[in-house]
Amino acid sequence: LSVTSKIHSTANFIEILGLEGVTWQNLKGAHGYRDRLYYDCISIHYNGAENMGIWLELTGQGCRVFETLGNGNYEEIFALVQDNPREMNITRLDVAADDLDGLLDIDQLCKDTRANEFVSRFQDWQVIEGSKGSSVTHGSMSSDVFLRIYDKARERGFNDGRHWIRCEIQLRRERAQKFAFLRGSIGQDFAGVLLNYLRYIDPDVTDSFRWRWPLKGYWQNFIGVAARISLYEKPGMDYNLCNLEDFVYKQCGNAIDTLIKIKGYAKFAGDLRQRGTAQNPKYQRLLDDHYGRMKKTV
């Protein structure tokens, strides 16, 4: 994950990450930034040109550190970017799904790719074979969307027979931001984007439109599982009172205020109680936590 900001300081980003309690190193920056703070694959670059702001860079390992030692709150970062479109940008976002259950066979994927038994939004594709296993890529590394499927177990040097195939979507600039702002679960969003860009298919000689050809069984199974994958887990409660207040006051505040002025508070409150929609589990957990603390206080 890479994010730039013109309104935050290095201290702000450390607080946003929830990593105030670790020791940051002062190192040389990159890509025009003279300095950076570094901790375990997380870099905060600063002291660039006047209009460059601050650059937060988390490698894949840095994301694991953020989830384990920080607050792991990606939604907060995404919301900050969405609320400050002129001052903040997501410049890169990599999202991956790991197959640990034998759904994908990398040799079969290489074979089907060479046989052109797929449809794709990309012109470029490549099958790569080497000492660290085989991989299939679709698109260009320099483009805004790039797909890579590879044998992660072989890449890591595991020789214990484990199955670990990774399917990774690398997103840059506007494509990265659009993914971050989607409203489904990350697993559902991943599956939807993957289906839009790449499908492995069984030939159907009765239909000239290849995008209508049926998905290969292994691809259908992988997409089905991917739709239910949570690609990260945040430690602790995933919603708090601050999140709720930000949503109600900042996103719904004007609409609520207008409705109260039109109907009056009593009518508004009565209609709200009779709204007839089921309680969202995250709000119920927040209520349970609130009442639990009140009982302890009493």
C-alpha cells in the first residue's frame, strides 16, 4: 500500500498506523524525498519538493506488521483519502488471494494460458518458468492494473509439499483508489475485479463471443472461494464510537439536520424507531459494548 498526503506530518502517519510505541530509524528517502522514517518494511518518506508532501509506503510484509503491531485499520486510511481528494492519493494497492487448498494448478494454468483458453482485458500475457517455480502474468507492470498468478511455496523455497498458489492484483493510481473505495467485503471486491479482467474458459464452438464461454471448473471454484475470503483481519473491535460519529455527523449530518427541520425532532425520532430495518451486527456490538461498560461502572 502506498499513500501520499499534503496535509499530514510524519507524526500524523505514525499515529494513523497506531505505531507510536515502536522505534523508527532515520534513513535516506527515495523518489525525490530526502529522508524517511523506517520500521520493519514500513517507510514514511518526507523532505521532498514543496508540493510532494509525505509518502507512506507499506510492503507486503509491512502490511502484516501494520495488522499485527499497529491498529490494522485500512478503512481509516481509505476514508481519509476519500475525504481529502485534493490532498491525498492512493498511488499503489496490491491485493492477493492465496489458494492453500489445491484449487489452482499452476502447471495447468500455464498450459491453458499458452492454449489461449482465457479471455482478458489485457493485450499482454506471459508464462514464466524458472528455479523458483512457474508464474502467469496478464498486463504490463507499468500499467494501472497488473495480474500475476504464481507458486508462492516454490518462491519461498518450501520443499515440504505444501500447496500455496497466490493470485495477485497490482493496482496503481485511479484504479487503486477505486478499489479502496468499493463498499463490498475485500474478498467480494477482489473476485469481482478479477472476473472483470480475466477468465479462464472452456471453448464453446456454438458461440462466437468468447466472454460468454463457461468458466473452467477450477476458475469458478477459485472465484467462489475468493468471494468469501477476508484478505486481512484487524485485531480487536472493527468499529467504534468515533467511526459511528464520523459517519453520522460528516456523511449523514446534513440529511439528518434537514429532515429534523422539516418534521420536527419528535416526529423524526418516532419514525426512526419505526424504520423497520434489521440492526446491523456492527452497531449491535457497539451497543453491547456500551451497555457492558455502563454495568461495570454501576
